[in-house]
Amino acid sequence: MSNQNQQAVARYQNNFLKEVEDRVEDGDWVKMCMQCGVCAGSCPLGDAWEHTPQKIFMMIRAGKREEVLKSDAMWMCTSCYNCIVRCPRKLPITHIMHGLANYAHRMNLAPQRQPTRVIAKIFWDNLVKTGRVNELKFSLAMYFKDGFSQGIKNAMAMQSAGLGLMKAKRLNPFEIFGGHKCKDSSGIKKMIAKAREIEDRKKGYTPL
Amino acid sequence: MADNKFAAYICSGCGIGDKLDVGTLEKIAKKEGKIQDVKTHPFLCSAEGVQLINDDIEKEGVTHVCIAACSRRAKTEAFHFPTAVMSRANLREGVLWVIAEGEAHDEVRQEMADDYVRMACAELKKMKLPDGNPNHGGNKRILVVGGGMSGMTSALEAAEAGYEVVIVEKQAQLGGWGAKLWKRVPFKAPYADPQNTGVAELVSLVSSHPRITVYLGSHLAETAGAPGRFNIKIAQESGAVSEEAVGAIVQATGFTSYDIAKLPELGGGKANVTDQAGLEALAQSANGAAIKRADGKEIKSVVFLQCAGQRDETGAHLPYCSGHCCATSIKQAMYFKDNNPDINTVVMYQDLRVPGMGEDFYRSAQNKGVTFTKGRATGVESTGATCTVNFRDLILDEDTSVSADLVVLATGQVPSAGVDLEAWNPVVMAADNGSEDAKQKKAEMQKISILNLNYRQGPDMPQFKYGFADSHFICFPYETRRTGIYAAGPVRRPMDMLQATEDATGAALKAIQAVENASLGRAAHPRSGDLSFPTARLEGCTQCKRCTVECPFGAIDEDERRFPKFNEERCRRCGTCMGACPVRVISFENYSVDTVGAQIKSVDMPDEFSEKPRILILACENDAYPALDMAGLSRTVYSAFVRIIPVRCLGSVNTIWITDALNAGYDGVMMMGCKKGDDYQCHFVKGSELAHYRMSKIGDTLSQLGLEPERVVTHEVAITDNARVAQYINDYVAQINEIGMSPMKGFV
Ligand code: SF4
Ligand code: SF4
Ligand code: SF4
Ligand code: SF4
């Protein structure tokens, strides 16, 4: 259990609903759900989920903290917004799903190998380095996310696509050595650090 | 008949003159209808046309007016001649607008119009001007039984409208359940917080009103009479009995709360388990401060269990939903949250039902942090210090539990409707036969009676499913089968305070309508204002009692010689008795076996080889006839082979009309009446059902005549069925064509 997580547990005791209201994006909407199940019936991924949005909200109200935060449910949301459009109580369900995913990640409870989480992490780490996404490094990181030999296999499979991109001057192999940066990459880093500081203060996280 | 003068007026407006040969209609009225004076006018409902008729009535002494124009349901204000008898031939909605266009149909269209003129003339000949019930009473005071929210509202509404009111309340004070509440569910925007009940203010308005007399600690020892002349005896706690005369009665006797002792599985009877009424008492004694338990302990958590002993499918408890208790629990949860948001309040429901603006109130409670859990309680334990509610979480699909300092059971409303007549009647019969047991039981039952009516039908109004007081709940909710007695509030169906006050206002208006009509010798709803009333030619009566038994309103008693004795004020003028009478001695001045019989016989009957069948339709004038008119308004085409006669109620259809029609050569008879059964829409409650029953027995008659059973059919028709009626007609004509023409043609 991470420090952050221990601190949150201590702080909110068993009141998970309160924790969600304080710390999860749009979490104060969760209490307004009337359990009609329209979201569950509308979600194109409904069947693929461990728990539908309706259930997730009920679980939050029932104080099932670990079960919710460790679940891969909210990582499945594709942001189609079907549920938001249909919810008779106007809950911003999609936003809550992303908020919950993000929170579970911050608490370091989210499933480690959940693909959406992995890709999001790789994307983020790539982005914050220079303030721009380095597509070559991003693709390679994706190929090798499941280990070296799988990475080689993935790269071989994509070989002709890569060569084609190079021919069309859409891919520069020298990007592997540093690559483009934005004009003020240290400024970007500072900005992100500041944003994080503000968020931590607002949500009462222990400073990292 | 010496003084009678008959006149017919044919309108050629609205396209009637273009599509029909008015000259032929005139001739028919004169020659066949034997009407002395026949006139045609191009615009009969105009001021000028109406003047023409009025002049004839006033100056020429015309007593009977036949109007051949639009439906009897149209232009009723123009064609209103209170001093003359009137019949109407429906040429516009009944012929012009429903018979297919084009020359090919000219002949049948004209034949149909000809027949309608014949029928209207024949009917007119048999009609008399009704002159109202001569024995009516004129008392316009209103008795309200019950001094709760509904009763007080009824009383105040009637008193404010200028009527004198007498309230009889069983308790020593006014207020009823309402007075026991700390706050009420909001009835005004923004529907967010509990509101003051306003009961104290209402009590003081009622108590100080110059037109309201209040009897407290009292009950009705006897109710005798009829609308406009009820005599009541009021027994007071002191033993004194007062007598009052009133014209109409509103029964607003409310409900009792289902006994939680019957719910031991939900902790009923255990410490710190109470019902909603119990919580109101705790809230009243806290008087705005934090609500404490009965043992004085602070409350940190409350669980409300919805539908406790309600919506029960096992048969052990109430099967119905009381409708108010979801909102009431929400309100009670707010008592806690508004005082201290940290108190944990859980409303455990299976379906949250918050009618009206309750959805806003529900949302407000969610905003305040009340937790709503969809679950079914499986048991409640109480240690005396704390309670545990074990439940099945219906969303997460698991068995779990929650602990609480207090558990509140949302129990249901049990109506206080008095004696169940279905149980009463056998007891009375046994008592009359001398059974001592039954006599004792009868006395016991009499004690719970509310109205103590001295009617032959029993001491209270009939009861509905689950013991609620009678109500024509689909169409006219306050109407009961006891004329001039109206049920209001939770005694007639479960409801909340807002619905009860609306109900009470409606019932007060009905009571006013009843006393006003009664004082003029006219019928009450639904034939409000009708001056006709039934009379029986007793010389012919065989004392079969069918009328007495079948009258849906218990309007007929027996006199000393066991002949039917009509209580005109209780009679609704449905004609069910007329339909029931096997020797046909019951009639109204303007509606009788003859007025309809003459119409049936007046129709020109084409011979067997004409390929023109004739089908008689007897249509209930409350719903089916308007639906037929609506078919006309929407230009829905139906067959020109039908001849339609409106009847007051299918219950008034005497089987002689069917036999007459078949003997006269009609190829089929179709009856159209309101929906029957538990969710009846029959304006006279039982009429349509009785008609269906009587028609089910007509098979014998048909086989005696050697006719197929399909020659008589019955349909249920609602007022909105304009498309369907046309379909019924066309299908039936096709069916009759298949069966073939009646072999009875040409015998008479
Ligand atoms: S936005 Fe997400 S949760 Fe909502 S319906 Fe789409 S995929 Fe499902
Ligand atoms: S649609 Fe809205 S109210 Fe209904 S269950 Fe989903 S979140 Fe709750
Ligand atoms: S109003 Fe609610 S608590 Fe009451 S019976 Fe109906 S569903 Fe149950
Ligand atoms: S059956 Fe109808 S018309 Fe006859 S007495 Fe009863 S209420 Fe009156």
C-alpha cells in the first residue's frame, strides 16, 4: 500500500463516499444516482465490465473502497458519452469514470497491467519529458511493454509499416536520439509540477 | 293526447340539403311520422332557426319537437326547449359524415336518413315531458364524517361556498393524522424541505367558522333518508344524541396505520423499532431539537425500511402500495439530516415511489446526503442498545447488514370504511332466520359501522378491493353507489396529504351538486339535472324483485306489500331497473320500453332479396354514442346498413327490444357499452356488466327463433374508440353477410 493510500484510508475512515466526493473529479455527483440502470443498459461496453457505472456508484455508497479502486471497470470506459446523454439524473458519468480511474492510479491501487492504464502511463511519461510526444519512442515503448522478445516480435510485425512511413518522411529514425522538444520544456515541467501541487493541496494529498 | 301538438324541423344546413333529398324527409315525417307541422330551415341552429321553433312552441302551442339535424350531443344550447318534449334525428354525424361519398352510395345514404327521421318521429310520439320528482327534500346542509385533513378541507370548502356544514369527529379533537405529524411532505416549489402541516390553522378556521357545527367525540348512530332529506342521529360521548337534517354526506374517515406487531420479522414490537407514526411522535416531542430515542439516547444512525408489510405477495400483509410512505420516509430522514448532517440515514427500498413532485423532494434528500439503498430487509435484530438490519442488496446482489440506533418501518394505510357489506348480508340473513349467533355478530358489526345507514342494502357504502370505500375510481372518483354520499381521502384509496385535500375539495363540490339537484327534484350525477324518474305500474308487477336487486345504487326498497318502492332522490336514472323488469312495468316519462321499441319498429325493413341487411345498434349514450359521433367528426366511414339508438346505459336494455328487433326482421343486433369488470368504466357501475350477463342468456330466445347466436353481439367501447367502433360495425356487417339475411323478414 502506498503512502498516499494509507493516508487516505486513515483520513476517511470508512466513509468512501465522502472520499470520492472530495477527491474524485465530479465525485460529488455519485450520491445523486437513483439506480435506474439506464447507464448500465446504454454502455456499449457494459457486458465487458466487471461492474457497470450503476454498480460502481452503489459500491461507492456501500463503502466498498478496495473493490472499486482495484477494479478495472472504469478503465474500460471509451468516452462514448452514451450514458451521460441518457442519465435521467444528469450525472457526468464518463467524467466520474475517468476521475475514478485517475484516483485509483494515484492511490496505486489500479490494476498494474490494465492495458488502458499502461498506454496512458507510457503516453504521459513520453509527453512530460520534452513537452511533445515522440512518436518513435512512444511506438517502441508500446512494442516493448510486454518484454524484450515480445517487443522484437512486435517490431518485426510492424516493419513494413515503419519503412513505408520513413519513405513518406513521416518517421525520422534519428528521433530516437532526443528528438524534437518544445521551445521551453523546462517551463512545461514547472507548469505540470505547479498544477500537481495545487491539486494535491486542494485534495489534501500528502506532498510527494 | 288532446293537447299535444307535434312539429318536425329539418335542417338543410351543414351539407344535409346537398347530400340528402330533404323533400323526401319532409314527406316521411308527415305521412309516416304523422307529424302535423313539418318545416325545413337552411340553418336551424342559427338564432333565426331557433326563434322559429320557439315561436311555434309559444304561439302555436307545439308541445313535441322533432329535430332532424345534427347529433343530439351537438348544439345542445341552441336546441334547448325546457317546456317541450324533444327527439332528434342524427342526420349529420350519424349519416352525412359516416357514409361513403359518391353517387353509388346515394340510395343507402338516403334510406338511412329516412329511417332516422321515422325513428325520431316514432320516439317523440311515445315521450312525455318529465316534471321532476315531486317528493323531493330541500335540505342543503352538508354532513362531513371525519375531522382530519380531508374532512376539515371538505367542510371548509363547502362552508366557504356558502353551505352549512356539520362535522362529526370520533376523537375529542379535530386534526386526525395530520395533527400527529411534525412536518408534512412539501406541496410547494421548490419541494426541497419538509413544510409546516398547517393543521392547527385549519382547525382554528374550521372551529370558528360561522357555518360549521362541530361534534367531537361523536359518531353517527343512524343515517336515514335520501339526498336532500337525510336525518341523522349523532351519539356523543356523554350519551346524548343530537339529531340533524342534512342534504348530502362526505365520508372522510381516513385510515389506521398497519399494526407493526404483525411484523415481528422486521423487528415490529422490539426496542428501537418503530413505525412512521412513532417517529412523528418522537419528532414532535423533540420540537425542533435533535430527535432522541424513546429511551432518551442520542441517535447517530437511522434505517428506514420501505414497504414494511406492504406490496406483500405472500398474502400475509397488505398487498398494495400506500403511495405516500416513500416520500414520508424521505421527509423523516430530513428531520435528522437538517438537524445534523453527520447522522447516517439510510432509506432501504425496493422501488422508490414518489408521485407528483416527489422526485424533486427525493433529489433534495440525496443532496442532503440521505443514503438510498436498494435492498430487501430479511430480518431486524435489536439488542436494546442497537439494531441490526440484515438485508439483500439488490444491486450488488449480496447478503449484508447495517446497524442503526433506530429502525423505522414504513407501514401502510388501512382504510376505516366501516362494515363490509359482503360479510354483512349473510349475517343479516341468518339473524333474520333466528340464529342467535348471527344476531350477536350483527350487533358486533354494527359497532364498527360508520354511517349506520338504515338502508335495506346495509349500514355502510359498498367496499372495494382491500376494504377501501366505494369509488367510481376511473371516471368519477368521489362517486359512490350511495347517491348523495361521497367518499374522500385515504378511506377510498391510499394517498398522501396533498391528494387528500384535493380529494376533499372534489367531494365537497359533488355534495353541493347533489343538494342543489335534489332540491329541484332532479337527478344527481351522472345525469345531473335530469327531471325524469322511474315509475312502476304496480298492477302489472309480479314482485320478482329483480329491479330491487339489480339497481346498482340501492335506490329501490320494498313497501309493506312487498312492491318496489323507489327512492327517487337516490335514483340515478340509469334505467337498469327498466332493463331488468321481465314484465316491463318500469318506465320514465321520456324513456321507456315504448320509446325505444317504437323506434325499432318504425324502421323500413327491406325484403330478404334486397341484399340490404339491417343491423340494430343499441349504444350507451355516455361513451359509445359519443365515440360514434367522433367517428363522424373524423369522417370515419362505416356501413349504411346500421340503425343506431342511444340508450341511457346498456343496463337499461330490456331483452324485449332484442326479441322485437329479431322478430321485425333485423339481421343482427349489436350492443355497445362501457367497460365492465373490476376496472369498470360504466357510468352506472353495474349496468354494462348486467347487460353482458343478460345477453349471455339470450341464446335460448335465439334458438327458439331458429337464429344463429351471432345475431346478437356485445362490445365494450370507450369514449376514445372512434376508430374502433367503425371497425366493429364494418366487421359485423361482413359477418352478417356471410351468415345470410334473417329468415324472419316479411313475417310481420
Ligand atoms: S462514456 Fe464510458 S461509461 Fe459511459 S457509456 Fe460510454 S463507455 Fe460506457
Ligand atoms: S443512468 Fe444515472 S441515475 Fe441511472 S443508474 Fe446510471 S448514473 Fe444512476
Ligand atoms: S410508497 Fe414506497 S414505501 Fe410505501 S408501499 Fe409504496 S413503494 Fe412501498
Ligand atoms: S336501477 Fe337506475 S333508474 Fe332504476 S331505480 Fe336504480 S338508479 Fe334508478
